[in-house]
Amino acid sequence: MSPKKAADAEKDDEELDYEEFEGNEEDAPAEVGGEDSSVSGIEVTDLPGVGPAIGKRLAESGYKNVEAIAVASPNELAAAGSIGETTATKIIKAAREMLDIGFETADLFLERRKHAGRISTGSKALDELFGGGLETQSITEMYGSFRSGKTQMGHQLAVMIQRPPEDGGLSANAIFVDTEGTFRPERLVDMAEAYGMDTAKVLKNVVWARAYNSDHQILLCDQAMQMSNELNAKLLVLDSVTSHFRAEYTGRGTLAARQQKLNKHLHHLQRGAEINNMAVYITNQVMSRPDAFFGDPTAPVGGHVLAHVPQTRCYLRKSKGERRICRLVDSPNLPEGEAVFTVMKEGIRDV
């Protein structure tokens, strides 16, 4: 086949994909919508060029609402829907126009920001440091050495998210992705009992999965975003984000591949946090800089790729006894500062 004929055939295939809903509606009984339908009231099949057949394929790949399609890239959507990139570009453009995604004035953005929820940490000092608690629609990173309180914080948040808003929660559930084998339901029981909560209910409201490598980790996090509406989950705990990447990609020769993969993973987390109004809490390992002769030689793993994505970055370090110090290193709207807290059987508390 000549190059010209091949190009014409590809064009015909794309046009057929884009219009296939006109002739195949009876052949595609799949329903798109339900519990995962768009929060804007617009269904995926309302988009021009998306009939039941394409809608079913997109839903099976996680694109169950218009918001997810609007922030997708053409190549990702093309692969998910088995359509051409030209078709995917048209669908994405239509979704953005329907949702009116584009420039807006700052006062409108401020109103939308008011819908972001806050999750208490159990410590008033920490909550003040975070401006009222961990924020939804964003990623919060905690990095520090072993036994600094990162995992305990994740358990505490998984309990606090279930409390009503007046008590520092969001009356929602949590998803916990464990990469290091540190998740312990016994700690959830201890923390729930301290607040007089129904421990059986608390345990049922936390969905847990163990990630065994970086690809499995990425898959589980993507599934978590897809399940968030169905489970009413407003918190994703990823403990830790760099463990598998650090173990699998060794040596300077694999650094570029590792960072590109990690970067894509983090951007998927950020996109899911915004679409689903979730708080994403990630922990990060640290390393010691051998060239640091003065000051603290501790540095977070992941380099600049990881540093640029989370909205809030905190450094946890041990102090005397069970005391811990949390330093707010980076935030777009909060000043740098420190808070002292303690880790007890009952959970995270003020000193």
C-alpha cells in the first residue's frame, strides 16, 4: 500500500471512530455513568463523537466522567478508547468547552478553593502549621528518616477522615497503598478507640492494598482514583512513594528512566486529587549527602522531579523521647514553620 493510501485509510478509520455512535448504538448496550458519572451533570456520552461503544471502552480504562477526559492527554485517551489521536483531541476539546476549562478571574477561583476540605492530624499545633489540616485537591509529602512518624501520620489521617467536619474529618473513607509492609490495622483500632469510634466500622472504611513493585504501585493508585467516588474516599495514603523506585532503578544509568516514570506517576496523583477532591498523603524516604560538611545532611529521595509536584512538603525528624518535629519546607500559601508533636498509643497528639 502506498504512503498516500495508508494515510487516507488511517484518516477514514479516525472518522469512523468519531462517528461510530451513530450506527452502533444498538450494538453497544454498555452503560456509562452511574456512581462514577460527572459531578457537573454532563455524561461522557453527551460529548460529540462518544457513543456507547467508545464510552464503554473509556469507562473501562478509568475515564468515567467528563472531568477526567477534559484533563487527559490525547495519546492517553486514544489508547484508552482505541481511537485515533485526532479523534481523542476533538473529544478532549469538546469536554473542556463543556466544562468551561480555561481562564477565569481570581475571585471565581477563590470560591472554588473554598470547597477544599481539611483533615485534622490529631494535633492542634500541626493543624495550625497546615492552615487548618491537610488539604484536599492537593498532595502533601512527609519525608524523614525511619521512626520519624510518617507512617503513624498516615494511620492517624485514615481515622480522622471518617470523623464529621466539626470534629476535624470529612465523613469519608480512606485508601491506603502500602509499599513497605508497614500498614497495621491494630494502630487504626488504637486511634479509633481514643475517640470512642466504632472500631469495626473504622476498619471497614479503610481500603488497603500492598504494592510489590513500582508498576503495581502505579496500577493501584490509578485504581484508587477510579474507586474514590464509589467508596466515598477523600484520602489516599501512599507509604512510601519512592521505596520501589529506589530499589528497582539502581545506578546512574537508570536515573533518567526512573525520574520520568516517577514524574508521570506523581502527575497522575495530582490530577486525581483535583478531579476527585481528594487529599493525597505521600511519605518519602531520605538519604544522607556525603558532601554536606555543615548542617543537616538529610535530603529527600526523588530529586527535583519529586520536589516540584507536591503542594506541601514537610520534613519530619525525631527529638527527645517520643517527640517529633515537623518542619513545613514548602507551600504555595503557608509560611515556613515548625510544630512539635508526640506519637502515643492513642495516635498523634500535642506535647
